[in-house]
Amino acid sequence: MALDRPRRRLEAPIGAATLLLGFEAPVRITRAGRPPVSLVSVVNGLTTLPALGEHGGRLSGIEVLLAPWAAFTLFGTPQYELANRSLDPDELADAGAPLGELAAALAALPGWPERFALLDRVLLERLRAGVPVSERVVHAWALLGRSAGRVPVSRLAEEVGWSVRHLENRFREQIGLPPKVAARVLRLQRARRLLAAGHGQAETAAMCGYYDQAHFSGEFRTMTGCTPGEFLAARRLPAATAVADRLAGEPTSLLLTSGRGAPFSKTRGGPTGHADRPAIRLRRRTGASGGQGEPAREAP
């Protein structure tokens, strides 16, 4: 779908890795501390900072949201190498056959049912043949996800029968972030959801386990570049009605209006447990970040 003008979209951290298989024009991605990149297909690991995505008004492809441990198996790459980064998936040395070829094959098919069928088959084959993930890591990630990041690391280590140090090392390898940092992402994801549902900032801070509202506000700003109030205000703008959030029911994104500076100061310039949620979620992207498309669906 072609749009009438370029689009700028801000993405807050979520508890999932992302694979975008693009069909046409590139998207320009800016992250704090890294030079902007322009890519047609993109892989992102877990992040602790927001990203600004920009394109010229036309963007199509399929976005795949992956449990981090599934990304480890799928790409065969230590996930700490993908954390807070946006890469061309063909740069991953252990990812198997070039994913750029898969994107081209998907684009050539006549319709979305055929594309999803091919994507299901290829990804499931890669998962079956990929690097095995530790079931203890999967279990620890599931516990962390169910608690929205509130389980202490010492308890996670005790639950899976490892030392804290060993759990941290395996988590960085197969999830991408140490458990304490990953917990921050999951806790903030729940906090955004509660705020969007109408809970006040003080109530949200208490429900999510922050020390107080000041701690919550500081953490929110650190990880999104804006305060909770600024994020909610931007979500209420007319442009926000065009945003299709990356996770159903989760306020993950802001569509910036033309001429407006990014409220996420860190981008200015230049899910998910094994037993609780699927390893892969697919969504069709036609047109743009915030454009229309089919709802996310789970892979079999």
C-alpha cells in the first residue's frame, strides 16, 4: 500500500526479537549510540532503547516477532550480538540460506495465504534444524514473562538449578540480555499496557514493582526517551489512530506527525515464554509502519 507521504515511527522496547522480510523500499533505522542504517530486510534482537524508523511512504513485507530463544535457534547466533542492533539478516554467518532469497520468494507469490504457507514451512524447518536452545533458559524466560519481570534473578537461578553467574551467561547467549536487564524490558512493557488501560502513574508504578513514581518515570524516560505523560499524550494525537502496534493490545509504537520532533530524545538526529506464548508471531506489513495489514497470527 502506498501512502501519501513519508512516515516516521517510534518503537519502544518489547520482549521479542524481530525479523522483517521486506519486499521493496528500505526503512531507515536510528538508535542511540549507533549510526543510522537503511535496510530492506531487518533483524533486531532485544533492545533497551527506542528506535526511530523512517521510510519514503511505501513499505511492504512480513514482520515476524520471535521469542528471543527462538531467534537464537533460528539464526544460530549468540543473541548478545543482536541486542540493541538492527542488521541485514544475511549478515548473520550462521543463519543458513540467505534470508534475502526468502524475502524475494515471498514477494513473488501471488497472495498472502501462499506467502504465509511458505514462511511457516521455511521457519519451522530452520527451527527444527537449528542450534538447540537450553530448556532451562526457556523455562527461566517463561517465568520472567509470566511475572512481567518481577521474579528476582536469584530465584530464577534456583528454579533452573544454576548459579546466578551461569544463568546470566546463558541468558546473554540465548536471550540477548542479562536476566535483570531483560526483566526491565518486560516490566516496562506491562507498565505501558497499564497506562494505556487508564491506570494512573503512581498506581502503575506500584503494580509493576517500581520503588516509587519517580523511579518509574526515570526508568520510562531512560528506555523510551520520554516521560509516561509524554508517551500517552502522543498516543492520543490524531496520527496515533493510524498506528498498528507490533503486539496486539500492547502500546508499542508512535506515529510521528510531519514536522514534529521525536519526543524520544535518544533517537533524535542522524513475549513470550515457551509454555505461555508461541515462539513465532507473524504479521503482514503493507505500506508502512503504522499502515494497515492483516492482524498478527500465530505460526503452527
